[in-house]
Amino acid sequence: MTCCHPAAPQPQGTDAFPHPLDPLGAEEITTARRILQEAGKVTPTTRFPMVLLEEPERHTAAAHRPGDPVVRRLRVTLHDTATGASAEAVVDTGAGLLLSYRELDPATEGQPQVMFEEYVLVDALVKADPAWCKAMAERGIEDTSLAVCAPLAAGGLVLDRPGRRLLRCLTWLRCDATDNAWAHPVGGLVADVDVTERTVVRIVDTGPVPVPAECGRYEAEFTGPRRTDLRPLEITQSQGPSFQLDGPQLTWLNWSFRIDFNAREGLVLHQITHRDGDRERSVLHRASLAEMAVAYGESEESRNWVAFLDAGEYSLGRNANALRLGCDCLGEIRYLDAVLADEAGDPLTLPNAICIHEEDHGLLWKHTDVFNDMAVESRRARRLVVSYIATVGNYDYGFYWYFHQDGTIAFEAKSTGMVQTAAIEPGTGSPHGTEVAPGLLAPYHQHLFCVRLDMAVDGLHNTVEEIDVVPVPAGPDNPQGNAFTTRTTVIADSADGGRLADPTTGRRWRILNPASRNRMGQPVAYTLVPQPGPVLLARPGSPVARRMAYGTKHLWVTRHRADRRYPAGEYPNQHPGDGGLPQWTTGGESLENTELTVWHTFGPTHLPRLEEWPVMPVEPTGFTLKPTGFFDRNPALDLPRETPGGHCAP
């Protein structure tokens, strides 16, 4: 098998009933739409911005056994494009019942996610607007056929009345239909569009700025001769990979978990366990990237509102790429498709949405015994990778869950694609960005990823401790001044659930099970080790800070509840702010020895470089979850020596 030849498809399971955490199927989506239509909730102008599995409670999922009947419920968001009314429904697809239906108040609850059809609508509306055409003409642009009117989430914009469904539109130009539009921003011009009324309701024009003329092509035919000194790199596994798939259930060495994919979060992993001898031990009930903010730092009126929530506003999973062998993934690959609902409420298959493979990860452990004739033992590290890639506007993001042989779990987000651009007077520079080409500004911004970790460390009842490494005060306990120790702070109440990382103390967070002890009598645990960067830099009380409040802390700990799904709230699109985590951490809920969700915020504060134009090399960020007394010794001692002809052959 070669790196560019897909392996045979895996069986899809044989149970008479699905598992309660199985991904959505096409038949379920069709049934949900039919139930709503028969209930009189669907008209020709009804759209389905989001259709998601209403996941069962942890205890229900944990108690499921193969062959048990399963209740499958879908949570459906509906939006009427003619009236602007939105609603949320829950349907039981097995029983054929509409269980609940309520209308949403967009003024207080926010709007459903931006829909693909609105991109086309906004582009047409803006290009037909006389005021926009006049502003373009004043900039010397008479032919607008190659203009790109990019509809963007409106953030906290209200205008004359709350509840309007609005999008804000910036403009870029192209030299021809294949040109890189991000190289030619039209400065100082914003069009605000009411997509229900189908009108441009306001033009913001702060004055013409020269449109950058230099093209930003990055394709091979535009970037000079190809280098010839790169030799082939072939990755093969002649006996196939070491993991097995049974439908969405994956097992690899001692790891086992279920794979899911939804339109909002993208990749979701359920019921992550690790086999320890003859025991299957739980680590996480659920893990996902629940939200990601991209907040820009410009002060100029036409761009000081630019800040996006890519999951809650743009449906991160719906923007997934169809992955390609040898390009996005390398090795002995297994792909999984994802089935989502389109905006008409019909099933839509995203091919090759999820990539699964193994990869070499360097040295796992080694020792040379200087007291035993320099005897050497070593093992190579291998990790399992489960990933997908999404493109949201100018940026492309790769999301990777890593499972290691020593019991470690890691997550990495890789940002690439295009930096967003603005126009400035050539050579003038800006305190809020980097001029990457003449007159082309790449603004400073932050990527604030937030993972949702429903912890289950050896069971569902856990406690979180904050661990700092601190010097011991001078005195009898530290006569030479060299001693240091750890300081432990129990996160006991929901009021204390928001925490900041501190690299000066090596701060990390230990999630333990007080009822489960290792052979040394200590609680078993996993430790979240962050890669800390700045939290949200927008000023407290600003519209951005209110809508992206989760980004003000590196860690949040909340009592688990089924309706606490997303860190910025259910409907962050045009939400007034302070939804989600700020509401769940007001105090009064015990966080000790109970069912917990840990929310971790991380990501780069991006100061663009010239080397990131016209296309950006990958910028990785992430965190690790390390077993800490979870095992009684190194769990990777059972790995075989490398075979002759392998890595360690004499």
C-alpha cells in the first residue's frame, strides 16, 4: 500500500439499534424534517441553520449495551427568511414526535448561524446599492464585476432596532476571476445589510484609500521555478495500520473512543477510555473544539468591529474540507464521511471529512545503562491522529487530536491560509498591523480556541486542582535556598471557576478522582498542561469582550449540565453578550467530587510577518492532557523492541 492509496472501507457495525452517541444519519435528518413539516412548522421560506443530535445524559450513554433500544432526538434550529422569525425544536425521530418547539427572541437570545445562501444574497444586494456604487466610483472603481463583497457577522450591531438579522460587508477586488482578492482590499467602506428585508440599510464610508495594486498569487505558476532537490518521502505500513474501526468506534492499542462530527463544532470524540490490564478506564466522556474567536485589534471606524466566532456564527463543521491523500494526510489513511443537514433540512454528505492515521513521533523512551556494559533499551513513539480541516473565509484551520502510547492526549490547532487584509496609504504603516506589501495591511489579531472537555477520570465524579511550582521561603526548611515545591489550590466553587495560566509558576490543572487511588494511595488524575498566551485583549465592557467573554480566562470549570454546550452561548450571532460561561460561573455551585466540564482557552496573538504573505505557513497551538498517577507505572513498557531492519536494527 502506498501513501496515496486509500485502504478498504470499514464495516459500519451490526447492532440492530444505533448507539445513542452515533453520528447523525441521512434517514434521521430526513425524518426530522418530515416531522416538522407535518406539524406545520416548515414553509417554502423555512431554512435549517443547524440540525444537531440532542446527546443523551452521560449516565444514559454509559449504561448502553449493544442491542439496547435507543432514543434518538434531534435539536433543530429553524429560520424563516421571509419574516426573520427563528425557532428551536426537539424531535424524536424514532417515535416520530415533535417534543418541543419555541420561538427565539433575537433581541435577547441572538440569531441563528450565518447561512451559505446569505453570502450570495449579500453580494448581490451590495453590488446593486446606489450608495455603495457611488463610494466605489469615488475610489476610481467603475467596473465592480470582479468585486468580492464578503458578508461578515455583525457582532453587537443593532442600528435602529434590536432583533434585525444583519450582516456587515467589506469589499475586496480581483484582477481576474482567479485572482487572490485578499491582496486588494477596498479601504474605509462598510455596507450593513438587513438580510430579511433584503436591503442595504447603511453605508459607512470613512474616505478613500488607494487599493493595493500588487497581486498576491501563490500558485506554482506564479512563484517561479520549482526546486529540484526535494527527494520523495514514502510512508508505508505493509501490514496495514494498528487501529480498527467498527462504524464510529475506534480502537488503537489501549485506546478506545467513538468518533462523531456535527455542523457546529466539527469533530467530536465520545467515551474516551484506556485499557489498563484487564480494565477499561474512562478518561473523557466528550471532547470537542466548542468555539473559536478571531478578534482584530484595529481602531479605525470601518474595521474596529471585526471579530468573529467561527463555530457559533459560521458553523465550523459545515466548512470542512474534503481531504486528499498525500496532501492533507500522509500515510496509511482511513477516511470517514460526515452527514449533516443542509439549509433546506435535507441530508448532505461531506466526503473524506475526517482523517485517521498513525505517525512516527520520535523517541518514546530510552536508557543506556552505564553500570551494565552500556546496555541500551529504547522504543520509538507512535501516535494516533484524528483530524479534519475547515476553511472559514480567509483562514484554513487544521484540528488534530493526538493519542500517545504513554497515555497522553494532545490537541493541536494549525492556522494557515490567508491573513485578513486592509488598505492603508503605502509606506505609512500602522500601530495595529504589519504592512506585508505596499499599502496592504495585515492587522494584528487573536485566535482564541476553546475546547470543551467533559471529564471522566476513572469515573464521572472529579475535582480540579490548580498546581503552581513555587520556591520554599528561606529558613530552616530551605537552608541553602535551593528548595522548591508545589502549591495546590482546589477549585471548589463555581465562582472560582475562571482561571488564568501563569508560566512563571508552571501553572497547570490536575483533574482527579477522589474515589480512585493509585498504588501510592493518591487520587488518580490527568493534568492539563497549557501553552499559555495572552487572553482577550479587547477592553472589559467593550462589545467584543462581552460577546467573547470566555476568552478572558485560560481555564473555566463548571458543573456539568446538559444545556451547557458552548462557551459563548447557544446563539452568539448578534447576541448582546455575556452569554455562556459568565452565566455559569457566578458562584454557589460546588465543583468538588462531581460531574465537571473543563473549558480551556488558548491560541496565538498573531502579529503577522512578511513571511506570512501571500499564504501563511502553519502556526500551531494546543495543549496536552497527561496521566498523573493514573497509572501505577509507565504504561508503555509493553511495547516490543524494534524488529531487525527497523529503527533500532544493528
